[in-house]
Amino acid sequence: MDRYVVIGNPVAHSRSPEIHARFARETGEAISYERMLVEPGDFARATREFFEGGGRGANVTLPFKVDAFGFARERTPRAAQAGAVNTLALRGNGVLGDNTDGAGLVRDLTANLGIALAGKRILLLGAGGAARGVVAPILAFAPAVLVIANRTRARARELARVFAEAGCVESAGLDAPGAGFDLVVNATSSSTRGEPLALRADVFGPGATAYDMAYGAAARPFLDGARAAGALTSDGVGMLVEQAAESFLLWRGRRPETAGVIAALRAT
């Protein structure tokens, strides 16, 4: 069977093997999919060894999305725009890098959760590899403004500068990101550690939604704080499945159905 992996650190918590096993059963594709723990600084060597050993493709999670961008010999336009890669695919003698995070996020927000993005005030927390992949897809829906907030204000400012021509995008520090947002998306590394973010309650406007790109227990501190401030909430299970479906399409040429997989993951 063709071999695929998810590469990260930590990676034991990843539900990607379960998701792709369901996709394989649904589509009749014969693949194997496993977790691959890589130590910081060892991404290029470990990933090269995987592909030289017959691997066909990989999903890449924190903290290696920028490393994967550098590793890929070719990149899709959306990966090049994001400056980060979360999907690698063997193409001939080289490896293609793609970024399916943004497509997965906006599909979950709009198709699964029914959230309109056009004309809305949106706050994106974080300016790392996870955030980079979703800025352009969000801006493509023409929100009133997308504010990127980060602990290091300079990183948020630089990310906003990169996407300045794609829409109305601004930068801020996490200590003062603004108020009255319709949608707040947490793309910081705090969620992977299950740590809360100290946000003022007025960050959330009336009827706002708080969305954490992490899922399960790791997302609870942020989402619990958002609920206490009166926001509706969702973790990133839907995004996880939708971006995985985009990866599966790149690898196998078929996009599996996602609704049943999302429901199954939420049930467990």
C-alpha cells in the first residue's frame, strides 16, 4: 500500500490517521497512514528519509510548516502565498508542497457552521505558520477587516504587510487587539499546549463566534473563556477534516465526503 504520514512534534494526539483511514474506506483507496514524530532541527533529514524509503505523501503540523515550505522542491500557488506548507506530495523525483489549511478553515466556517465572512470584523490570533496559511483564504471572502494579533507585534505587522494587497488587513498586539469582532480565530501555539489566552471580553462583539484551530481538550481553555464572554464557540475538528480531504484530493485525485467523518470525530 502507498505510505503516508503526519509529521509533527508533538504528534501522538493527532487524529489524522483515523481520518484518512475513514477516507480510504469510503473511497476504496489502499493506503497506510501513520504518525511520525520528528525532533526540532531534524525535519529535512527525517522527511527526506521517508520519501526515499517509498513514502508518497505527508501532512505537516506544528512546528514544521515553515520547514516544510523550505523542503518542498515545488509549491502550489496557495503554499507560495502562505509561505508555509502543511501537505507534501511526491511528484516524479521531487516533492510538491501545498497548503490546505486555509481551504479547510473557510469550508468549515462557511459550509459546515454557516458563518458568513463577507463584511465581518475578523480577528486572527497568532502570526506563525498556522496563521499564514489562512490569511489569504479569509481575505478572499472580503471581510470588513482582518486584524492579525500576535504577542510579538512586529511579526503581526510583517504578516499584514505581506497580504496588504489581498484585502483590508491590519496588525495589533495580543494585549490590545481591538473590540467588537464578529469572528475570533485562535491560531496561536497556546492551544496546542492547552493554555488560555488573556483576552478582554469586549474583543467579542454581539453574537460573535470564537473558533480554535486546535481541537479537543487543547482548545477548551480558549473556548471556555470565549463562552464566558458570551461568544458562540467551535473547535477545529471540522477544519482538520476539511483540510485532510484537500490533502487526500492532492494525493489520490478524489475528494472524500466529510460530514460523516466530522460527526464521527465529534461523537468521540
